[in-house]
Amino acid sequence: MASAESFQLDDCSFSFSMQGNYDHPRIFRNINLKVTHPELGHVGSLYAVKILRHLCENAFLEVMDDHSDELQQFSLALFDKFGRVKPWLYQPGNRRGTGAWGKELDNSTIVYVLNAFVNDKLRGKGLGSKMIESLLASKYVETGTDTLMCWPEPATKMEQNEYEELKRKQVNFFRKNGFRRVGRTGFFGYSTDPVHPSHAIPLEEDVTEIGGDNETNGFKIKGLSKEEIANQYPLHFAITNTKGQDVADTIKSYHETNPASIHETDAYGYTPIHIALCVANPDAVRVLLELGVKEDMKNTNNVEGTTPFESLTATMESSRTFSETVLGEWKGYENKELECEFLMKRAMGESTMSDTLEEYIAKRKFGCTCGICAGGWLSKRMRFRLYCGAEEAREMMDDALAMGLFKNHVPCSDPDMLVDCVSDYLPPHLYSSIYETFYIGWQSIFTVIADFLDRTGQPLSTDTIVARSASETSAKFFFEKGGQVVYAFDALTDGALQQSPLGDGFFEQVWQDQDVWIKLPRCENDLEFNLVRQMLGLTRNVRWGPYHGMMCIGSYREKDDESDSEESDEDGKSMNGENIDEDDSEGRKTDESVDLSLPPIEREEFKRLMDGWVPSFVRPVPTNFGLDRLD
């Protein structure tokens, strides 16, 4: 019988398996490594998750939250809702840390190590490092593109000293195996790119974490009672709890008595301007800026390592993320937050998009950064995406009508026969109403939407499209039979999402080198599909299309028939014995297996039309799309 003393790594076998996660099998691929010894049995294991962010569309944070609390914290710390790294990681600043990590993570597939276990008696014999090495060498990690991530953090409760010692050992283990801290967070990464900057950082030169230890940057992290804060830091307390003329008078009074008081820090390193921005108190911000706190605006010597303005930005982002992911609806930034932002931008000499606070709030309320979003939420690039989608739908519907699918007084009860990319967004209860007149009315909605988007600079709305469709006889029939403009909005926004960088990126491939696209200004709202859908009345707690083969509730979709699958190194087979490499793992049908449900002659006509069909949006745009109205 072998003992721990005679244990040899070469005697162990390393067995991998991959399985789709139960809730989101397309996005999360669970990687399990089991290490066995011929005499000692199971001696170690590792559990990691491969995260295919590009399949999350614009619901990355919600999907990560569905998986686990750890992945939720990981995603919130480093990424935005689109799965892109947050700007502070690549922009100059204290939180950037070594600066080794940056935008390359946007294009990298994350393999997150959630758990690693080694038999207690075998620790210190290199088994843990061998498991990391085996994972990197396995077929489940692609060299050059994948990045391993982890969070060395003890999972069980224990005494503080014991906790800190165990955490130190965990951090040292991952650093020894080539992991380096991402920014100044608690998370570590290992790039499979051999020339990645992180590989050039010596272990001893890796940075420390901000805000993660019991004592950070010389500041004790401990909770203070309300009374303790009021007694020890009365000015900070007043800024947090009073507003209007009262807080202005209080700050002025402290300044008159002691001019240095407006620069003093609390136990966490925060100055009064920092506190004022953290709680979004514009009355306090205004008077502090008048009294002069220019140097304090650069201060990062606090537990979070942030400047006052960075703290304001973080507060605004956190509030928005909570509203979008938990409440399901974001009603815009609070006016007090925007007033603070306006005051700080003017003080720092940055552009405010407008001269007055009122105009700034109107423009920035829903996240606009270009200053010309229609209604403050519909950017020029988003508008152009929807316009192209409406033109595409109109033309495909022309082709469907030309095929003669409609018979006199007989509805086309199967939208799949129409092959127009939008009719699958009509709810099933309308299928019995899809007569030719109804269909022409349905098409007219897209024609009106395209014309409205191209010829006006106004925000899109149901009322405007209904009003502009009033003279169309077919549109009246469409509405009388229960048709709604919102169904067209659903089809257009979802189609645009699928072709955006959050989907397959096809739209950018077509337009990225075209002048009409290049000249359109960029804005933070360019990919805000959820916001646009919200503004168009597509509430996230309602079942929307498409209604065949895909389930879409809110912003994230899964195939209705999505099933779990597993593969292993031993036989390359799934649990039901099917080789997953031989067919599309997502269960999509090939062209040869599609049943068009048409008679032979009509099926041939359909194929002829589709073979020669080029969507209108890849042809020259008929107008300049309002480029003369950019200002």
C-alpha cells in the first residue's frame, strides 16, 4: 500500500470531462479534472468553467449572476453588461495596477477556475501545480486566446488570522504558477498568450489588492457606527446627511474656522469632496468647488484607490446595473448625480455637451455621450441599424409576396413559409389573420419605420408610427386584426442585436468601411438594445418573439430544445453516445435538412429568389441618412 511519503506524480492519471451547465449550457462549459492514484484512489480535482461571453448578447451580468455568487462578483468587478472590460483597467490610474491587463480580455475566452482540491496528506508535492499545468495542456484550453482566471479567497468561515494566512498561501500558489493580479482587484489571471505582458512581471513585483485585506493602504477597514462617524468626522457626516442651504452653510462654517477642514480625510482616506460625490450631494459639491479642492480631486490615497470623480462614476454605474439586472428597468440617472457630474466636468475642463445644467441633464439622462441622441437614448448608429433592418424586412416581404404564397381568402397560418425574417415575431394568436391584406399592412409598418428613421431626427415611438400609417388601408386592416407596431419594434431591435458585435458582427462586417457608417458619431448608447426596447414599450417581463425554436424573455435567449451534453477525454462521446464533433453542437439543422413545406414548383421558385437575393442594406444607401443633421 502506497503512502504519502512514497507518492509520485507520475503514478497519477488525469481525467478530464466537459459538460454544459444546467441553466445556460451554450454559455457555460463545466470542465472537471479528476486525479486518481492506483493505490491512493482519488487524490485531487479541479473544477473550471469556460465562459462563452459572445453568446450572452447584452445580458452578460444577468447570466453570470445565474451561475453563482462568485462569477457575479467577478463579472461586476471587471466587466460591463456587454462582457467588455471596464475602462479603468486600461486607462491611466491607480486601479490599473501593473497595467499588464487590458482590452485584450475583450477578445479572450475566460476559463474560470472555481475550485481546486488536493488531498491534505499530499499537499506540497506539486499536485496542485500539475493540475493547472494539465488544464493548460488540455484540449479545453486554447493556447493564445484563452485566459485562466481565479479568485484566491478562502470559502469557509474561520478566525481572521487563519483566514489571512490561508489566503496568502492561495495567492502565492497561483502566482507561483504564473497568475498575476488583474488591476488591483482580488482576481488573478493567466494568459495563454506567451508574449502577454503579465508574463514579464516578476512574482515579487505583482501589486497588492485594494480594499480586500483587513488593512489596506494603511487604512483600517472596520465598520463605524453612525455616532462614531458624527463625533470623529462631523463635516463628512454633515455632507452625507444634509443638503441644500444647510450643507452649504455647514461647509462654509467649518472652512471659516479652519480652512484645512475641507481637505481632511476620514478613517478610509476620503476627503469631503470624495464623500460629496459618493452620495451625489450637488449642493455640497458646488460649495466645495467654490472654496477650492482642486488637489483633492486627484487624490487616490483611500481604501478604494479611486479619485472623487471615479467614485461618482462607480456610484452611477452601480445604481444603473442594479436597476437593469434586478428591477428589470432603468429610469435614467438621477438628476442629482448628473448635476454632480456636470459640476465636476466643468471643474476638470472636460466637455459637458451643453452650456446649461438643464440641457446637460436632458442629454445625459439615459447615458448619451455624443450629445445628439434622439430623446437622449436613440443614437445615430443605433438609428441606422434599425433603419437598415426595416429596409431589409420590407424587401424580403416584397419577395415573399412575389412568390404567390397567399391564396384568395386563405390565411398563411405558418409564418415560417414567409421567410422574411420578421413574421416570426408575430404572436401565434395572429396566425389565423395573416391574409395577404394583413401581410401588406404588416409590411407597410416597416416601410413607415424606415422612412421615419431616415427622414427625421426624432425618437421612435408607437404613436408616431401609428399616425404615419393612418392613411394606409392595409395598415388599418393590420391594426383591426390585432396587429401592433410593437411587434415590428421587437423584430427590428432583436434582428439588429443579432447582427451587432454582441451577436455575429455581420452588420459591422458590411458597413465598417462605408463612409455613411464611419461619419456617424460614436456614443455609449450605440449598443444599448435593452434601453431602446424599454423605450419602445418592449418590457422585459413579457414573452416576445421570435416564437419558433427560440425562447426570448427579456434580453437573453436560449433554444427551447437546448439540452445538456458531456464529453470526456476517454471516448470523445456525449452521455448518450453521440459524437459531438460530428454535428453542430447547438442542434441547428443544415440547409439540406430544412423542410420548406412548399410544393416542388413553389419550393424551386423560393430557392431561385433567395439565391439571388441581397439585402438592401448591403447596397448603396438611398439617402445621406441625415448626415447633414448631425449637429
